[in-house]
Amino acid sequence: MATTVSAGAELPIRSQSVRTRRPPTASRPDPLPRSESSTRAEASTRTEHSQQQQNSSPYRRSSKRSTTAQSPRSPQQEMPPPAHNPAADEPNDRAADQQAQRTSKHRYRTVIPAPSGDYAFIKTIGQGSMGKVKLAKKEGSNELVACKIIERVSVDDGRQSKEDRERADAAREDRNAREAAIVSLLNHQYICALRDNLRTRWHWYMLFEYVNGGQMLDYIISHGKLKEKQARKFARQIASAVDYCHRNSIVHRDLKIENILISKTGDIKIIDFGLSNLFSPDENRKLKTYCGSLYFAAPELLQARPYTGPEVDVWSFGVVLFVLVCGKVPFDDQYMPALHQKIKKGAVDYPNWLSSECKHLISRMLVTDPRQRATMHEVMNHPWMLKGYNGPPENHLAHREPLQLPLNEDVITHMTGFKFGPPDYIRDELTKKILSPKYQAAVRRLEKERELPQPTPKEVEKRRAFGFDFYKRRNSVTSKETLTNGSAEGLPMGDDPLNAFDPMISIYYLVQEKFDRERQEALAAQPTMPPKVQVPPSPQQSQTLAVPPSPIARPKEKHSLAEIVPPQPAHTEGGRSRQRARSHSEDQVREPVKNGLLSPDMVPQKKGGNGPVSLLRRLSTRDRRKEPSEGKSSTLMQKSVSMRAKSLGHARRDSIQARRAKREADARDQQQNSSSTHQEPPVREETDAELGQDAEGGDSSGGSHERLEPEDPDLAKPVYLKGIFSVSTTSTKPLPEIRADIKRVLKMLGVDYTEIKGGFSCSHAPSIADHSPSHGHHGHHGDSRVADGEIRFEIVIVKVPIVSLHGVQFKRVGGNTWQYKAMAEQIVKELRL
Ligand SMILES: Nc1ncnc2c1ncn2[C@@H]1O[C@H](COP(=O)(O)OP(=O)(O)OP(=O)(O)O)[C@@H](O)[C@H]1O
């Protein structure tokens, strides 16, 4: 039953799970192939557990009324909850489900007829509380997507009244529609993009770009904690994506290490906007849904205090950053009430090896009073974030101008999925907002700011080197005013007409920008032909047809119809124009996949270096400035692999010595070039731009070097090395010995396993004794999909070429993340590779 928790009420600590979104499901056409029926049987047992959790979870969503939901692709379709009115299903709904259910000659394949084409399922690659995520391939192409399958209707199991069940289904439908709408509009290189979206009678199928570099969690497991420099690179990317969301009035609300994937270029991709929502700076419109994952949840959520939005993401980001640099969560306890208390208290034990700057940044993010907590602006400008870079992370927001009347009707009709209301209402509301004195004043302020002289290079330089001032200022600040407003470049809640002024305005911008992108893509597809695709012009363009003069229209910004071809989009960083970075499509995976891993004959031969070479090199601490040219990167890759591989012997020492020698040589070079100082030159880190160049410019033409050759395809999987090996997960032992070792360890630890191609499929359910507090059984939303406390994962053995090494990779399939992490670490330890 859905409940509303009143503001200020302390949430009861009744459940270990903090997020139970998946209700028991009705018997229906199932996207799962027949061969997975056993999994379904398991799932039905789990759903009971899920139901129990849902009933007892303190994090139930509050939702009071039935609502309608709209597909972002079908803006005009009003769709009542399916249980109420199945006849209102979308056209071809039944056929789509039937087709989805039909199996092809490959026993694991099921086809999804998405608007952009048919997609055939390959395998399950993830499982969350909302449902399965399957790898799928577009028929007739090599395009891979990750298809998130979400069920729409819950089963009547007698535990809930019909009304409650329908209310819950309606609320879930709203969330799904909102997730689809939000991810379809976001356009950021570090946010996993939605490629397509299909809603049938029983399911949502959200087709995301496939992110094939693994989970950040696995990276941490195989590496332990990251070096601060590596963590900084990831943290800057997270900050960039989160700031972009916040400037678009979107709060993620479920930032956690599991929701950060790594792309094949070694960049992060944030996934799972299932809990995201729009936020408003209006004090009277605070959010009151207390959701998230306990380990990453801000204290105000545990206390059921209404919140604006961005501040809860900052807290979760702080926890993520701690995990990156420490390899563990900052708040942990075997006893749930104690864990709640620790989070509310916010007391963190910082390891003494953590740099004081990093510690300072995390301590500013993990401030229990949300009003005193660092803003994203403070986070992005913190000296730790800036170290080795030329400035704060860029948020990649498109260049914007204040809105003018008349508004673009096509944009308005596409503002769906947010329950704003019908287009007429949206137009009226937007018009009122634009004409409001507050908006007009904000526009005038912006215009004045733009007229101010730009800072001189010296001033910019001074700003960059403000570390000392930063600490002094932040440590002495006490007033809410100063902390929340930040500097002119911060996110000025409700004061900046271009950034997070109002959720409806933000969505208008996002839809308009999506149109602009589609128009550009259409033009790019037909470079020599005039555009035939009827993509609605953006409001700025449509303003050329404007009849009534806008109250804030500025003639100099008007475009003629001849300017229908938009210029290359500029982007702002902290409000300034800049060139756009890579688009999502560049991360699009085009290689065929075998069992989720790239097989040798599928290794891409393209140039561009968007592969593991770049990843390894980019994460390497080596100074690459004097290393061989880009064209030799595959050799470098081998060298890098062999360095890691031989670290079992002497190579690691050699490599450290080589690095040291190189640093000393660099220092000598710099000393020769500098007559004024004899100091050791500071270690310089790669800038974003340089890293981007690496990703683009690296040469993987010698891709076969990076291929891992199996001895026996059933024993060791051939994989494309993703750079996730570390000493602890590679071994010189022969393959049969490693397999025997793994079996021995699994048996010893009471892990059930079946041998699969290239490795083992494992599950582990703690014994009754394991449930005792002393065994640290922490609830987690992921548990709702598996038996209580059960974790499921795969161990894959891969062969590293050239050097006689094997690597062991872990992949979580389901269950509590931290139990999985602990188990994987224990297995690695026992294996003594
Ligand atoms: N685009 C993607 N590419 C590769 N794997 C993905 C992708 N999206 C999701 N996954 C995998 O599926 C898992 C579940 O996805 P997701 O977090 O979106 O589902 P969820 O049901 O919302 O999960 P949660 O219970 O964590 O909220 C992820 O942890 C990841 O392993």
C-alpha cells in the first residue's frame, strides 16, 4: 500500500530494503525466453519477498491518485493505467507483445519491435529492482543496446485491495513514463542515452546505448580503491553529468556506485534515472519522496524531511567519491538502526592516507545539514577537483537564450511524460512564467552580466589558483545565504533564466534542444541535399515568424528563415560558450558480441582508439607525453598488459623504476627549460581535452594484439581486454589449475555454481547463521529480485595474450552489491592468484 510520509516525521526502521519498486507481477506474456523459465520460477518466489519488503519498506513512494502516462514518442496519447482500461493500449500493442514473446530458432532470442527497428535479445546483462536488462542487437545491423524491461501491472496476490494495487500501478506507470521522458531528453556524454522506447500492454522496453566497459563497482573490486588521480577523472565526469542534470531541473536521486558504468573509452556513464524527478527552486514545491539506496541516501531522506533536490545528489556523490578513493562505503554497520544513526550523524572515518584536499571535499559533501552542505558549484570548484586541470568540469549545457514569445507549439506538444497537463495548459503556464516580473528581472540581470567585460586571462588565472582562498572562504562561511547562492557561476536557484529557473522552462529547453539535434542529424545524413525532414524549428528560429513582439525580444538575436541550418552548437561551461564534446553516438557499440564479450573475429579494426588501449593508457599514471606516437598504441597496450602481467615477477618493480626514471628525466628537462626555478616540477595531469584526444586519436588498428585468445573456448572466454586486470586477478597458473582452484574455493565458501562457457555462474544464499547481525546482512534494494540475502554473479576466466596469463573477472547478476563485493574479494583472496 502506498503511503505518504508527512514532512518531518522520522521514518520507522522496519526494513533493510530502502527501495522496493518491483511489485509482484501478473501472469502475462513474458519477455523472457522459454529457456529461462526456471529463472521465472525463482523470480516468482522472490516476488513474495519483494512484496513483503514493499509492505514494510520505509521508502515506499507516496502516490495518492491514479494518473495517466504518456510515451515520449506518443505525446498525444493519454493512457489510463493498463489494468483499468486495456482497450486503450497503444496500436499494435498485442502484436508487439506477441512478437516479443515469439522465440526464434536461437533459443535465447526474442525480438522487440521498437519504432527504430527490431531488436533481438542476446542475453541478460543486468537485473535491478525494476526488472531485467538484456543485451539486444538491432536486426540488420551490429548496433547493440541494453534493453531495460519493466513490467507495468502487478498481480493480485490478495495482499492489497484492488484500489491500492491500481494506485500503485498508476504511480509506477508515472515513474516509468517520467524516466523514459527524462532520459530521452538528456544529452550528455557521461549519461547513458536512450536510443528507443517501446511501451506495450504489459511492459516498457527502454533501449539504452550499451555500455560495455563494465560497472564501476567491478572496477573497484578488481582494483581496490582508486588512485586519487584516477578517482578525480571519474569524479569530474560525474560532476559534469550531475551539474548538467541540475541545471535542467532534474535530480537523479539514486546516485550510487552501481549506477555508474564505464564505457569502452574508459569514461563513465550514469544509468538508472528510475527515481529521478524534476525539482523547483520554489520553497513551496519541495520534494517529498524519500527514496534512494540506503548506503548512499542523504540523512534528510531518512528523516523524511522535504528537500529541494540537488542537495541529495551532492550527498550521494560524496558517498560515491568516498567509495572511489577508499574502496568501501563511508557508513556501514551490521545492524540497520545503527547504520541509520551513522548516516544521520554523518561521522566518517577517513583513512590517514587520504589527501587532506580529498578529505576536505568529501567532508563538505557529507554534511548532514543540507543547507550547510556543499553545492555542486563548490564541489566542481574545489581544489581537489581542479588539481591538474585547467578549470572546473564542463557541464556541456547547450548555449541558451532567454525564452521569448510566441512559444513553439511543436515543442510544447512534445513536453510529455511529466504530467504537466495538456498543451494548452502548458502554453498558458509558460507564457505566465515568461511574463512574470521574476523572470523578466532575471533576464535583465543576465543581460547586464553579459554586458560586463569578460575577465582578463590574468583574472582567469587568479581564479584557478584560488585554493588558499577557497578553504579560507568555505571554512568561515556560516550564513545560509552565502552557501546556497555561491558565486555568479554557481547554480543560482530560481535566479538564472537559463538554468533551473523552473522545471517547465527547463523541459521546454530540453525538447527544443532535442529538436535541434534531430535537425542537425537529418542534415548530416543528407549533406548535399536540402533538408526534407520536417523537424520543427527551435523557438529561436520560429521566432522569425513571430507576430506579436516579444516583451524581451532582441532583434539582434533573431534569425532569418535562411538560417534554418543551425550553427554548430556551442556549449557553456559555467555559463560560457564552448564547443560541444563527443556525442553519444561515438560511444555506440557496433561490435558483435558473443556471450556478452567480444570474440576474436569481432575485434574492431577501426581507427580511433576508442578501446581498451585508451582505457589502459588513460588510467595509467605514466606521463605519456614522451611515449611513442599514437600509432604505436597497440604496442603500448601489450607493454602495458605485460607490465601488469609480469608484476607477479619483477616487471612491476621494473615499471615503477622506469616511471621514476622517466619522471626524473622529465624533471631534468623542465629544469633545463626553466632558468628561474630549481624546484621539482609539479606532476601534471591530463586535461579533459587531452584525454578526449586520446580517446579519439588512439590507434587500435592493431586491435588483434589486444584480443585474448582462448585455449579452449569453453574454458576461457576470449575477451577484449578492458583494462580491469590487476595483480590480484591475474595468474600464471595453467587454466585447468585455475578452474580447479575456483571450484575448490567456491565449494569452501558454500557458493553454488554451474560451469558455463568460459567460467562459472554462481549463487550464494547466506545460511541462517549468516543472517545474524555478526555476518553483516544488509538489506538493499537489489535484494528484492533475489531470495533474501542471495547474491548471484559470474566468474569468467580470460586469457591474456602473449604473456601466459589468465585473468579472473567477476560480474554481479543480482543481489546485494556489498555482499557481492565482499564475496568477490573473499574469492580472490582465497584463490591466491
Ligand atoms: N546501458 C547499459 N549498458 C550495460 N549494462 C547496463 C545498462 N543499463 C543497465 N545495465 C545493467 O543492468 C543493471 C540494472 O540496470 P538499472 O540500474 O537501470 O535497473 P534498475 O532496475 O533500475 O536497478 P536498481 O535496482 O539498481 O535501481 C545495471 O546495474 C547494469 O549492470
